[in-house]
Amino acid sequence: MLDNRNIIAKNVAAMLHDGDFVNLGVGIPTLVGSYIPEGTTVLLHGENGIIGQDKIAGRAFDNDTEWEKAHSKELTTSKEGHKDLCNAGNEYVTLIPGGCCFDSSISFAMARGGHLDATVLGALQVDKHGNLANWAVPGKSVNGMGGAMDLVSGAKKVIVAMEHCSKNGESKIVDECTMPLTAIGCVSVIVTELCVIEFLDGEPTVTAMAPGLTRDELLAKTDTALSFAENIGVMAVE
Amino acid sequence: MESKVIDVKTAIDKVKSGDTVLVGGFGGSGAAFTLLHELEKRDLTNLTSVSEDGGYANAKLKNACPGLLDKGIITHIKVSFLGSNATVHSNINKGTLTYELIPQGTLAERLRAAGSGIAGFYTPTGVGTVVEEGKERRTIDGKEYIFEKAFHGDIALVKCFRADTMGNAVFKYSAMNFNPLMAMAAKMVILEAEEIVEPGEIEADQVQLPGVFVDHVVQSMEV
């Protein structure tokens, strides 16, 4: 049995198709990459200006001067890693053959312009209208929205990957978001460790549930009304 | 044609107190650290910096220039992400640094628009959020947008891998990020290059930032 975060990641990965261009946000979304099946190529977009992230080669600016010297100038390629090749989380990465790099305006043209098949990101709250809050907690120091507002404003599919409840046990799926919004009505699917909720005709609709969970148990943990699809799938948890 | 190459001190002499400085880089990757370190030594104040994030001043990162904030040279930043950058947060908490948050794609496009002679644009980013406050909303073909204005700077400090003496530039991988956009949007552009070559050594179809956007070229001291 996988832990909650990995259950979520595995079920998100099952929604991606061979050849999809996908942006994975920080947190649980970064785990999605390891559940993409063999033989399926998902092209990972980094908003700092890369497509086709392959492996993590190390954390940038860890003062690993030897590595940087050996991966500078034209000594190495994107296949081997380079001191000037990072993802949006500041990790040195390698690219798959066919990966490419571009400036930040092109990177967000891809996002806003509807060229990404999916963007997967974490959330603090999602409400019944598909509104997303994921960048600021009132009363806490603010980090900034980064690229999140742009990434959800144009992707063909916005997948929220989050645990069903907060650390205090409060439902993160609510009637109305109380935290500052990232975007309105943008969420296509929510994947938690308990269920998959798709917004069908604007209605939050459960389309899959964790094995053994009853509808009443799910509703008791959710602070908004949910519809149930005719056929409810069973989430993978192993 | 005269070479655009000048030394780093002459380059940074061009920055004045109160200027809006556009700084390339993403989490420090691709930032013009040779220029920034020289700026950090200067007796300047009240600069506004515009960048993706404050990584160039993050004391935890290699090469960074925390003095730009700690010495009060930069007193206002416009960024999309403050992150877990202790240097930035400590200066905000002390009250010596103020900030404005701008969605990252909107920031990129506002710079691109400025450099392209476009007054602004309608974008779906930020509709229904705090970003919309004080901005015009318009429905176009049934979709909601807000108006974002172009954004100019006084001086851009940008970094590339290779430049020729005419300022034509090539970037390495993701170190490109905001650098070409910052260069487009500033009245004066100083380009730091790891390698400086003669015109013609960069093949015409490999140039990523044409020299028309660049005023001065400085040799980078980075490894």
C-alpha cells in the first residue's frame, strides 16, 4: 500500500497520455513523474523555459564547484546536464532527446495559449465552482504566486493533486474558498487519496474512489455536496 | 562599427540612485553576477529591481549578492516569487524592502510588450483574484480578461553565454529565462557574456538576442 502522497501521484499519472505536454508543480506533483508507465513519454514543461525534463542531476548552487566546472561552457550537452540547465525548482536536470529551451514569454505562451495538455499542481482549497486557492495563507508570510496563475489560465486540463484534508483535518474541498484565489473556475479534476472528482458540466462529480471507502465516509470528510458518476472507478493504491 | 565592449566598472557607473533595474535570471540561474557584484559595492540607494524572484540576493545561493538588499541599494522589488529567500524576507520584516507581486507570465509579457512598443494587453491571468484590483476587466468573445500595462526599466543587467562585440547574444539552456525580455524592455542594456567573440563568429541564424537590443557588453568573471 502506498502512502497518501504516492497514491495521489500514481492516480494522476494514469490520466496522462503518451506525447502529452505537462507542467508539474511543486510538492505532490513532482512525484507524478515516477509513476508514468514504461513506454509512455510525457514531456515535462518547466516554466523557467524547458520542455522534456528527464533526470534530476543535483541541486543548483549547492557549491558543487567540481560538478559545475565539468558541466560548463560547451563541455556537456542537455543529455548530460549543464550548470545552465535547471528546472523551475532550481535543480540541475537533464533533458530527453528532443527537449528544448526557450525564454520566459514563450514558456508562458505555451501555458496561457492552451498548448499544454495538462498542468498538475497542489492546492490549499478547491471549491464547488472549481475555484482554486494555492498561493497564500492569510496571516502567514507570503511567498508569491510565481507562475501558478498563468499556468492554470490556459492549460487544457488543470489537475489538482492534494491530500483530501489539511493537517488540522479540515476538508480542502469546500463550498467557497476562503483563502486568496489563484484563479476562478479553472479546476478540471481533483485527485486526493480518497477520490477523484471531475467537474462535469460545472458539477463536482466523484468518478473514482479508494477501495473500501463508502460514499458516506467520503461525504463526511468533504465540506461541500458531491455528485456521483454512474460508474465509480476504483483508485490504484498499491 | 565601434565595439560595444566596456569594463564592468564603466558599465555600473551608468546606474543611478532611484533607477528601475531589470535583472535577468531565475532563482539565480542566468543572473548577471559580475555586474551585480559590482553594483553591490556602490554607494547607491532607492533602486527598484524587477526580476522573476530575489534569487540573485539570496545569501544561501552561490555567487549571490545579499548586500544589494542588506545595504539598502535596492529598496523595492517587483517579482513573481519571494520564495523561502531569507535575505528577502528579513529585509521585508525590517521594513527596508518593499515588494510588489506580479504573476510570472504577466511579468514576462509586460516586459515583452514594453520592448515591442505595445501599450499593454488583455490576459486571463489573475481574473477574479487580488491581481485584478484596480485593473480594467473586459469580456472578449465570451471570455474574461484583465488589462495589463507594458513595463519599462531604466537599465537592464542581463547575462548570456556568448556575445559578439556588436551585442548579438546566445544563451545556454534555461539560463535564457527572463534575460532577453529584460533586455527588450530597458532604455539601456548591459549584457554580461561568458565569452566575447568577433562579429561573424556567431552564425546569423544562431543569434537569440539581436545586438539591436544591447548597448554594452561586459566580460563575465564567472567560471
